[in-house]
Amino acid sequence: MTALTPDGPIHIHIAEQRAEVEACLAWSNQRPVEWLMNHAEVDQRWCLIHATHIADSERNAIAKSAAGVGLCPITEANLGDGLFPARAFLAQGGRIGIGSDSNIRIDAAAELCLLEYGQRLTHQARNLLTAPGQSTGASLYHHARKGAQALGHPPRHPHAAPAPTSSPSAPASPPPPPAPATACSTAGSSPAPRSIASGAPASGALPQASTTPAPP
């Protein structure tokens, strides 16, 4: 597979449902991500879509490889697939991107909120995908931007200035108005920008920006 695209990004749907894991174990005596790591040179060009049902050893291997994980929380919730271990994965420096698989709703901010809320339900705690005292919304936004590597682009720092698009003599465009905070922002903290470029689209879906106001 890597020979077909020596320099380009590689996306693969993997370990989305328990039945898939069981079928892979019956066929190879290895779990899907385990088999992949043993048979391919997985690196930062790879994006593992879903990776919902993974063992701790597989999670460690993904993080160590610098591959990204393309999460589709709305799709995964709609299908009843399960929850990715985002808290543990991000704590060890793992990279994620946000996209849509079934396209039942295209809303990057809603995807990030559901990602956080799923972890809260699992661990019965709050503000899990951020450091203590930090904005949950800003942290989710920062993590999602790292998913740019799934498109073959280096992630850009959230506060970095955009690359110039006009000649030096051309007048600069006025800055856009500040966007409202996401529903996941921590009260009393600085709001994260509302429009979030999807980092890891799945099933051919193009990256989209969310412009729909978040629910109260």
C-alpha cells in the first residue's frame, strides 16, 4: 500500500466494531491494529479511521508511530459502535482528527463536543480532554488541528498567523469578527474559535467548517 503513495497520506478504516475485531482474531490470531502494525510501516502519513476497539498495546503502538486517528463521534454514536479511548490516547501524545463517516451531520464543533461528552460518561468526570485549569473548548480545537496531517499537511499552531495570499502592494483584508465559544468551552475561560477545520475526513468526505451555532 505504501508503495502506491510513497509520499501521500494513507487512510484505513480499522477496528470500528467488535465483530470486525473478532473476525480478524479468528483469521489471523491478531487484532486489527496489531496485525496492521506487524505488516506495514505505519508512520505519521497514516490515519486510522475509528480505531474504536483497541487494546492498550495497540493504543501505545499508534501513539508511538505518530499516526493519527480519525474520529467520527457522531457516526460512531449513531451506529452504536463504541467510544475511542481518547483520554488515555491524548495523554500519551496521540494525534487525532475529526471527520464524518456517514455524513448524517456535518458539524465539527458538535463532533468535538460529543468526543468530550463520551469520555465524561465513560469516566464519570468532567473536562477530561484538557489540562487542569485550561479551556476544554480551546484544547479540543488544538487537538483537532493536529489532524491536518491526515491530509498531508503539517498542523498549524492555532495562534499562528495565516500565510499571506496577496502581493505586498495589495491591501490587507479586514480580520473576521470573533466567533462564539463552543458548547464545550469551560466557563470563565477564553473561548475557542467556533469554526474548526476537520482534520481527518472519512469515506471521501471533504473537510468542512462548522458555522452552526452550538446549542445552549
